[in-house]
Amino acid sequence: MRTPPIRVLVADDHFVVRRGIGALLASLDTFVVVAEATTGVEAVREAQLTEPDVVIMDINMPVMNGIESTRQLSRVLPDTAVLVLTMFDDDESVLSAMRAGARGYLLKGALQDEVVAAIQSVAAGQVVIGAGVAGRLLSHLNAPQPADPPFPQLTSREREVLERIAQGQSNGAIAAGLGLAPKTVGNHVSAIFAKLRVASRAEAIVRARERGLGGSGDGSTEGS
């Protein structure tokens, strides 16, 4: 039994690109181009009308860009795979497209065989990242993530106050440095002690310095 051809919609605002892809797919009996679109809005509309297996999507298109079009298609036609084919190889474009729901990302310099294989792969439910962007995308995903701030139970203001406590600053100095009333600083200090379950300023300083706070202080320990 013969396998039905993969139904493809080509969305690109450049006539030469659309016709070039169309000619490539027309030369193969495993594909059929069911529609073309020149804007992101047209891509969504034509996809809803024709329900293709794959949408080949450019990013830089008028009216609505390809990323927003991809996002909408992932909601209204979740079974249609979007293969981005674009000139943009920056990390932001790649990540935005994949987060929007694209299953593949190729650069327009890709070889014809690579484009054909990518269409077949995304139609089969696989994810495809072209060689031109795969390495950089993996580097981005493997990059060290920012460490969580110490003492997440504290508010950002309480953490600022604790930082200055760890530097040995008095409540008065903290109030002056942060532009707060001394009473407000006192309330923050009480909240910090309760959340960290410490009974004294010295104990709070030890806890804070164990987590790397207070390293830039001048060592002053004037009274609170």
C-alpha cells in the first residue's frame, strides 16, 4: 500500500524562495504543496483551511512574523509540524521559535537533501535542528544557570539588610545606606532573625558569611 504524500504549506514572503521549495517538492512523489503564504496571518489562515502535515515557515514576514504564526498554529493545529527555514541564526530566534512550538529549525543555506530529510522527520514527530545552529543551541542549553540567591525565604530587601549586617554595619548605617527609617531596618532585622532562626546578630553574621554574603564590608561592628 502506497504511503500518502506529505502535505506541505510554504510560508515565505519571497517569491523565489516559495517557488524554489515548491519546485523541489514537486520533483518528489513523497510530497505535495497544498498552499503558499506570504505573511504570518496568511500562513495561519491557509493552514486552517488545508490542514497540512508540515508548514515550512520563514521568520521575517510582514503583518505577523513566523514565530507568532508558529505559536498560533501550535494552538489551533497541534498535529501540524512547523519547520522554520530562515536566514536568522541568532540564539534568540532559534529559542523563540522552538518555544513557540516549532519542531525544526534550518537555515536557508541548507542543502536540498537536508531540507527534504527535515520535512520528513518533523512530519514523523521528530525534532530537527540544522547543523548551522545545533552546536550553539546546545552550548546555550548547557551554559551554567544563575545560582539561586542565598536564603530564598528572605525578601530582596531583607537580603540587602542581611548583606550589610554581614559587613558589620549597624542598624543606623544600614538605614542611611538604604534610605530607610531606623525603625524599618529594625523590623527587617527581627524578620531576618526569625526566618533564619538565629538569636543574635553574631549568629546571623556567621550564617550570612557561610553563604558568601558580606564579603565587601569594612569589618565595622558598631552597635545596633
